[in-house]
Amino acid sequence: TQLLEQSPQFLSIQEGENLTVYCNSSSVFSSLQWYRQEPGEGPVLLVTVVTGGEVKKLKRLTFQFGDARKDSSLHITAAQPGDTGLYLCAGGPAFGGSQGNLIFGKGTKLSVKP
Amino acid sequence: NAGVTQTPKFRILKIGQSMTLQCTQDMNHNYMYWYRQDPGMGLKLIYYSVGAGITDKGEVPNGYNVSRSTTEDFPLRLELAAPSQTSVYFCASIILPDYNEQFFGPGTRLTVL
């Protein structure tokens, strides 16, 4: 069974601080997605990374896919209260027929205080 | 486009009751999914469908049933509700597998007492 471990589970920081969220596995994934979920809503895709070593930037958010495609990180620079939410990583299995099924991590709940 | 819509938004059931959670998408996506989300547990796949008339079990299918008679609709049926089915349920859809964004509905919060 493929698992994705996210850390930390909770993170409470002040506005302006930097943070990194990690998503790790012993399994290889074909792709890695990061979603953000706000209370009472469904997850919304932030980014998809597909190549080992790939780095993508989305304004103050930087996403990296590990060289071996087993792990990923999300770094936020100068966090703002609007970044508050649940961050979920999700991996696409590397082997076997793909039905678009994703393996989700348990999430990191981020709170950014003004 | 409305995207993925789910009804109801909230529901309280008594043990043993049954209900259907509705999911509709207007994006002509072939692939649709049902997840449940429990606090601190991420999203678990219940059932999925790769097209009308085709459904398959996910990681946690026990106690649930689905059908896919049209491309647009993918209802989830709970036949004998149990407290363990208290959760938030999300429906999602995708146009193609691999690397593509899953579009999620707003969720249904279900409590079984």
C-alpha cells in the first residue's frame, strides 16, 4: 500500500514568517499534486509536479518534487493570513493502470496570524 | 459552468436509515470519484467511475454503493447508516487520468446518530 506522510500536521505562525511543509513516501509516484482546502469547501489544486527534481513557483509558494519522485515540499515565503488552510499532497501511483486515482496525505493545517 | 455540485450540504441520519448523496458535474468529465474525509485523516477513496455504466471500488467501499447511468451524475448510496459513516463526503471529477486536476465539489457533511 502506498502512503504519503505529511509533516508537520499543524503549523501556527505569524504573518511574514517562512514555512516548509513536507510530503514523504517510500514509494515512487508518477506525479505529485498539492491542494489547498478552506473550511467548508472542497480541495482546490495549487500545482502538479511530474518530473524528478522539478521546481515550480506560484507567487510566494515554491513546490519541489524529489529527484527520486518519492517526496515533495511546499515552501511559503512571507506567509499571509490568506494562506491559512489545510494543505494536502496527493500522489499518482507510478505503476499499474491509472484511473486517475490519487493517494492523499493526511494534510497540514496552517494558521497564519496577523 | 457550475463545476461539481453536491447535495445536500448537511444531513443528520439515524442509525439504520438510508440516503443518497447526489453529485453532478457539467464539465463532460468521464472520470468521477467519491471520497470521505475524516478529521486528521486526509481523503479516502470510496468508489470511482471511468465512464457511464462503469464503477469500481476504492480503498473504503464497505457500506456504500454507487451507480453511473449518465456522464453527469454519480450518486453515492448509504443503505444502513452507521456512526462510522459520520464524515464529510466529497465528489470529484477529472477529464483525463494522469497529471490532471481533480475538481472537487463543496462536500456533504453527514452525521449518523
